[in-house]
Amino acid sequence: MRFSLSLSAVLLGFMNVVAQEPKPYGALPSERQLRWHEMEMYCLIHYTPTTFQDKEWGFGDAEPSIFNPAAFDANQIAQAAASAGFKGLISVAKHHDGFCLWPTKTTNYNISQSPWNGVQGDMVKEFMQAAHQNNMAFGIYLSAWDRNDLRYGTPAYTDAYRAQLTELMSNYGTLFTSWHDGANGGDGYYGGRNEKRVIDPVTYYEWEEKTWPIVRKLQPNAMIFSDIGPDMRWVGNEHGHAAETSWSTITPKGRNGLKPMPGASTDASNLPTGDRNGAYWIPAECDVPQRPGWFYHPSQDHQVKTPNQLFDIYLKSVGRGANMNLGLAPMPEGILHPNDVKSLAAFGRKIKHTFGTNLTKGAKATSTQMRGNNPEFAVANILDEDRYSYYAPSNAVLSPEIEVTLAEEKEFDIIRLRENIKLGQRLDSVIVEVMTDGQWQRAASATSVGANRLMKLEKPIKAKKLKIKLYAPVAPTLSDFALFKEYDEEFSFDNVINERARASSTIVSTQRVSKDAVQEVNADALVLQLNEPISSLGYLPRQDGKKEGMVMRYEILESNDAKNWTKVKTGEFANVLSNPIEQMVDFEKKITSKYIKFVAKDQKGFSFKEINTYK
């Protein structure tokens, strides 16, 4: 009897040990990062004098007087974003052109100098109020680069920059993000100097020593964005896509040791993927404009992303453990184009109807590999609506299996999995099988589950019984398993959209070579023979993911004999390295000469996918 009691006590003690919560694994998210993961989607609004210039990046030389929207309505923009299910709105308070949308004390180049609402105008405040009225969080984008400020490149500018950041962090309520672009230094107006200025993005701004502490003190819950953290990282492209395998942890590569500092990475190859067992929890943000460019251009009215295109981006961003940041571009009058509004609303319906019905409702989950009898780790937790309640097996079980039996046979084409990331990103991979004709058959598989994983099947399948196979280096903590059927509806834009009409032309340069659909020019210029007058030229950069030979500064000349040339236009293709869409050069009057020459001003030799001419 005494022996039996002792044995029972040992067994009870053993079960209690086994039933303890799994130890955290690897780098862990902070509370603000957990709240950010839960947001999933938000929008970024680009609206400055650059909009009125029909440019992608302003040079910093626009007069404040051109910024005078006739019908500005922040609520129209916020309502459109809210209709799509976005949870936050970020105002580009200052872009690279240096124009401040609030009446800052740090520079005269601000909204108080424009005709809009006089000296009391504050567009950042208007966006903040509209966001809150539509139940969205609010955030701030403040460009570190300032192409207008004469002080840029000196310590006086960084003092002013930190003063701007302090104003924005102090006067616009609770912010969910402080967003800092990676573009720093280059050609600018700089108070009329019209020159190029180069700074060291790591040391110049003193991010860690003086700049980030402002955000941490005044907005402790705000996520700081830069190319490599400290709270979230750039995904490495502007298509809105994380890699198929995308870890929320990463170890920066390059300068400044392994600290997540802006501009410190000399190797950005791991931005889309992150690193398994990375040193920091710095998840990816997938930023992508709703149009080809970040700013409004009338020529892009026919290129607004459709609801299905936005849904595909959602699957490849939020569905890969990242967040989706969609760029909105108001027209000069100060509202979104009807095409943008309609697409956003239809995307919102698609999200709502797709994920509004979880087909696992009423299902039962079972597993033979349990963590004692503690309900805190029960397999049923994967079917509830709490993203942090979870199933976990015993510590020794690294590849458990779970069977799910639906209430009845269901048709689905999206599978959702989540981990309890409070305990780290533990799963290496997962396989989902379905029972078909008495046999288990693989339906889908994935890696890097993390905060959210959406597996889109090639075609819908029907099943009643499913099996989930988990693989991890430590006991996995699966918190969610759900099934959905993609909702679809017919969609078209109401207004008739006229695309640019192409004009006939021929490239006559003899120093051009072709490599895998990428054209390379050995000289610094390309000559085209025109068969009809043109009003625009389009430069489509290489689309193979490489950046070599991309043109950033250009010159266009015309001639009737290909010997005597007259300059027509000079300019820049802003942001072309990160967003290599077709770059348009519109001429003030039609070119009727027989030849034009396209010159790359920043390099000897250049590359392209296509050179197009338009009537």
C-alpha cells in the first residue's frame, strides 16, 4: 500500500511537469509587435506638391503655392480604406521633397505657406481625425531625406529632423507606427543649390543614440519601420510579396555588427526570407502601391489594382506572416479616383466573405500526442477563435499529428494555420492531408507558419477528414487551423479607361545586345527612329530582379539627321531601383523629328526590358 501511494505520487508529479507551458523558443515578439501582427493591413497616403507636378519623387523645388487642393476630403480617403478592411492609416507627413503637411516650426517649407486653409492648415491632423472617425489606427511617415532643406548633410539638419519627429510624436494622439523610408541622400534642390549630397545613413542620423529614443519616449507602442527594423523590416521589394518561406526572425547582414540599423545592411538578400533562428524578431512589412506608382498620375488610371490582384497580394503578405501596407494616391483635388475607391470596396467584400465563414465550425480535433490532461494545451484549442490558445504535445514529441473531422463534407481552397508566437516561431514545416477514398492524400504543405499562414490550393477540394502533420525542433504550439472558400464576384471599372496609344518606332543603335529578355546598351545612349510623331516615351527597366544598368537620370534629344542633336528634356526616374515599373517621360509638345536619343546620365551603358513610344 505504501509502495502504491509512492508510485501514484511520482506519476502525478511527472504529469504536472509534462503539463507545464513549453519554454519560449528563439527571439520573441514584443507587445507592440503582437498588436501589429493582429492588424494585418494598413494604408500609406502619398500626397504632397509632388502630386501636383505629376512626378513620382519631388525635387524639392516646387513652390508651396501649387499645393492647393480644390476638394480635399480626408474622410473620403479613410472611408475607402476602411471599406477594404484596413486597420490603420499612415500619413506621409513629409516625403523626400521636404514639404511638411503640418505647420512645423522647423522650416518655412510647410503647409502654412500654401493657399490651402491658410496658416491654420494641418493636413496631418485632418488625416488623424479621419482615421479615428473610421475606427482605424493612425501613423506617421517622416522622410529622413529632405531635398529642399539647405541644411541637409550638416548637423543642423539632423537637429531639425529630430525636432520634426518630436512634433509629430507629440501632437497627433496615439500612433501605431513611426515610418522611416530608406532613401537617403542624392540630387536635390537644397535651397537652390541644385546639387548632389551624400551622407552615411548609419551615422548621420544617429538613429540609436538620438532619434529612436524620441519615438520610444513619446510613443512607446509605435512600431518603428526602416529597411531593417528595429520593429519591422522592409520585405525587399515593392510588389507586396514576402518570400514563400519568410521567417519573422532575422540577423542583419553587413555594417555595424549585427544591429538592426537603417542603412547598415550591405546585403539585403535575406529581407524577403528572414532567417531561421535569427537574432531578432523583426517581421516583414510588404509595402505596395495600389497603382504602379506611389503618387497619383492620370496616365495610371487604367492600372489600378483589381480586387483579385489585391487579394493575391494579401495571400503573399499577410498569408506569409507579414503585414500588408497598401499605398493610396489621392488626385490633385484631394480625393481618391473612383477606380481606386471601387476596387478597395470590392476587395473588402472579398476579404469579408472569404474569411467570414470558417468551414471548421462544429469540427472535432483529436491527437494521440498530448501534453498531459491540461486543457490549456488541448487539441481543441486550434478550432476556437483565440489566436493565442494553442495545442502542444509533450516536449519529446517534435512531429505530432492531428486529425480533424468536419461536421460534414466541405469544399475549400484556403487553409489557415497560426502559431502562438508569444512562444516564438517554432514550426519548420507543416503538411495537410485529406482523406479521399479511404486513403490519406497530401493537399498542401508550407514552411515558416508564424503569426499567419494561408495556403491557397490550386483548385477547391472536398473533404470531411483532414490530417495535420507538424515538424519542429521543439514542441510545436499550433493555435489555429481553419478552412475557407475564396469568394469571387464579377468586377469591372465603371468608367471607360483609355490606355496610351503606342506609336511606331525602331531602335537603330548598333551597340545593343540581348541577354535573356534584358536589353543591354554598351554606350550611354540609345537612338530611336520615329515613324510618326510621339508625345511620350516609356522606359521599362529590366524585370529579372537585378539592378545593374537601371537608368536613374536621363536626357532626351531630338534630330532630323541623327548628327545634330537638340536637347528636349532631362529628368530622373525616381524610386526605379525599388519599384521598376514603366517610367514615363511626357513631352510638353509632340516630337515630330525623325530621331530621338535616350541618354543615361548616371552611367556608361544601361539595361532595359522595353523602350516604348506613345502618340
